[in-house]
Amino acid sequence: MGERMTGRLSVGGDGRVTGPADITYNTPFPCVNGSWGSGAMTGVLMHTMVGSQAGTISWFNNPDANASAQFGVGFDGAIHQFGPIGQGWIAWHAGSANATWYGIEHEDGGDPSRPLTDAQLTASAQLTEMLCGFAGIPLQVTNSPANWGLGTHSMGGSAWGGHACPGDVRAAQRGEVIRRARAIRGGGSAPQPPAKPRLEEAVMQIGPGETAGMSWNGDAYSSIGFLADPQGADVVALRVAVHRVSGGYDVTEVELTNAAPKAVVRVANPSDGCSIARKDRVAISIVPNFAPR
């Protein structure tokens, strides 16, 4: 293997990925199509661009697109980073309800049945190794949103927009991506999945008029959403919506201040399909009066 395959990428203090690869950073950084939230990570999603690297970069920088990803990889293995890692920035995966999956788009020239090039496989392996190591999740293929690993946009089914992305040919190459990622990591032991965060320790950072959300227990259908509406210099009024597996939302109005940035929201009848940790209360800490990092 050459230096490019064996070289490990790393994340700097500003969330930019560096290392032995051809990496460019979006302008502006981060991309306009994104939001700020917990930045929690369940796994990596393989996407296909259905177009060119340049065209995808242009589209993701169009405010009307309402779509983005963490990374794009060209035919030649060139990596484009759209937003920071570990800073709470969340890409908007088109049709995907789960913000905890970090997406890598791959150039396909408009033909998703075209296999990933050798250079793309290597760059994707470098990114997957880095992301899984950063989040402490195992290097493995997954075909379910409930499990850790390298998945596909299509595995989310209708809940993630009913996409076929990245197509059968490219999805089948995930095993090779993982094989290369393990080779890049070398003899080091694979990290163990981190413990799921306790709800009472959940911290969100959202801005006036912005929305954000968290998902728990690896379940894309169980989430807490927030909509911030500033009511003064140091008060944020929130509508907290708990999404039930069985459908529908419980919406609670709460107020947070800089002096008391925590609210406890009751979840009615948690046994009827609401899998928010199977508890009857959700305690949430919010950072009000924030500025996006």
C-alpha cells in the first residue's frame, strides 16, 4: 500500500480534517445548508452524487438545495469537506431524518451503477476510519439504522426519503472500504461503541429561529426536536417535540434562561411506543443566547 492508503486522517481543533490526502474546504465553511446541534454520531452513510464533484459542491452551496453532506469524494480521490467535525455542525442529508449519520458523497458522473474508483475507495476508507475512530464506533458494515457502522442512505427506507442511494453496485463495495479502513488503522484495537448519552446530560446549542434535534438509542424514529424563539436578552422560549415511534408528537412549551438553562419535559405514556430511553421524563440543557460555533 502507498502512503495515501496507509496514512490516517485526523481532526483539528477547528473541525477541519487533515492528513495525507487531497483535501479542500468549503467556502463558506461550513456550507450554508446545515444546522447546529449535538453533533452525536451513530455511523457513516455512503451516498452517491448522481453527478460531478464540482456540480455537487455548487448545489450544496445553493441555499435552495436544503441538502448537504459532511464530505464529497471525486473520481480522483479528492476530498471536499463541507463542514466541521466535532463542533456540532449537522449536514442536511436529503430526505434523511437522522442527523447522527455522517455522510460521504461519491462522484459518479450521473451513473450510480458505476463502481467506485480505486482512489475513491481509498479516500472513503480514510474518512470512514477517521470518523469511526473519532466517534469511537466499530469499523463494520451495517444495513440497519439501529446499528453502528458504515451504512447507506437507502437502508433508512421511507423514513429517510425512500432513496435507492448509493445503488447496489456501490453499496456492495462497503466491505472493501472497511477492509482498507482497517488496514489504515493497522494493529491498533478497534474502539468500542461509546455509551449512549444520558438524557439528563443532553446539551444542545441552537440559535434564534433555528431548529435542532437529537436521536436516542440508535432509533431514527425516536427523537427530540427544538425550535428556539428568543423572547429577550437572556430568555429562550422552546417548543420541545418528542416524536413517537407509533406516530405523532408530544409538544411541550418551556422557557430557559442563562441562569436556569435546564428544563424537564414529561413524556406521557412512554410505554405506548415512545422509546426515549423508556423514561417518563426528559431533562434537557440548552445553551441559550448562543452564537453558532
